[in-house]
Amino acid sequence: MSTEHPTRPPQPEPDATGFEDAFRLLRAPPAAPGEHLPAAHRIRTDPEAVGEDLLKLVLTVVELLRQLIERQALRRVDSGDLTEEQEEELGATLLALHDRMTDLCVQHGYTLEDLNLDLGPLGPLLPPAR
């Protein structure tokens, strides 16, 4: 018994225009003649700024996860998978988590809106508050 592997059809060689299209979002638009472009944002490297940025990133990830859990819980409630007691417990837990996130933000000088990262062409990370 022979074990022949199927051969793949030959793949076309990538051309330069395909790569240019793939990376077009990475290039800055050309400046108009005589136009002065602002300096690019620089990374702050002092230890306090790095610590604050890390804290803000962690809070952002926790807030994203909190919102995802909340949406999943609402789907379960809407589908009728939970008893009334489970719905009440879930609601109380989500409210307590939201309050704790708000407290942490206030403690460190942020608001929940401050945690919404701008992802450039993709838009904001977190959905707008309802």
C-alpha cells in the first residue's frame, strides 16, 4: 500500500502590488507641498508612565472582558436558559463587577470612557456606552 500525498497546485507568485495593497494602511499619506506634518507620537519610557500605561491596559482588558460577559449573560437571559433566581444572581454579580471597575478607575484617576482604546481604522475597542 503506497501512501501518496496529494500534490498542491502551484501557487502564483505574490506580486508587489498585492503586498502594497496589504500594507497600504501602514504608510502615512504624502504631505502636500509646503505642509508641515506634526511629530509622531513618542513612547514615554519613564518608569511611572510605563506603570500607569500598564495599569490602564490591564483595566481596559478587564473592562472588555466584563462587557463580553455581560453580553453573554444577556443572551442567556433572552434565550430563557436561566431560572429567575439565576437571573437575579447574575444581575447582582454584574452590577457589583461594574461598580468595582468604576471604583478602580476612580482610585487611579480614570473613567470607564478613558479605557476605550482607539484602534485607528478599526475604530474604538469598546462599544459606546448605552
